[in-house]
Amino acid sequence: MPAELADGIWFWGGLGPIAYYDRDGHQVGNETEAARQYTFTEVNGKGRLEFIQYLGLRNSANCVTEIFTTKKGTVAFGSGDKLTFYPVEGSFRNTKTGCSNNGTETRTAAGDDLKPEEYFYELKMGSNTRLLYIYDITDVNREDPVFVYQQAK
């Protein structure tokens, strides 16, 4: 594992431009909220990766859907700045509140959810912060990053 990634937490997050307010003018939330995080560690010389993702959706009736994804597994780094994530476990949780069909659904990752994921990566500096650029494996010229994560630790 590259030293710059070892024991690092990398984060991306964003809010949608539309916000909703209650009758008293208090903001209750944005239409969309999203966050993704990679945590790299090394155990006995083997790279480990934990992926966490959150997506929140809200409508004008204040129906909120929250989607949580986690995956854990090993990570390998190849030539040409290639990263391969081999998830071995994970889970998905969808929660609805303030909706006509409130509730929580959970399921364990299986089958295609645990297929290896290949990316190109690149580390850059931006505004005194280290950034991790993730590119689709088909973007061999690294022109269109899928996500740009900021180092949080």
C-alpha cells in the first residue's frame, strides 16, 4: 500500500442546492445529501479498505429516504496507479421517515455486491489538502474523475 494512503481516511460530501423549510421558516434539510468515505489500513502487510456511503433524499412533504452502504475487504495496488478493492462483506440499509411507507429495510451484501472493483487513482495537492482522485478503470488518460476525496486523517 502506498505510504500516502496507509492509515488514511478520505472523504467526499455534498449537499443539493434546494433546501426545504418548515412553516416557521426553519430549514429542515436539503433535497439531497451525500457522503462517501474510504478508510485504508494495513494488517500484517495486507491492505484493507472500508467503504462507507450515505445518500439522503428529501421531498417537499418532508418525506426523507436515507440509504447507507458499507463494504469491507482487501485492497491491492498494481502498476500504473491501479487500485483493486476486493469486498468480502457489506450491508445496505434504507430508512424512510415522514413518508407514507415509513420503515427500515436492511440486507447483507452478496453476489454482485461483492465483485472486485477496479479503479485508477491519483494523489494531488489542492489548497493545502491532499486529494485522492478516483477514475473509472476505462479512463486510461485520467480525464474525468468519478470522485475526488479529501484527506480527513
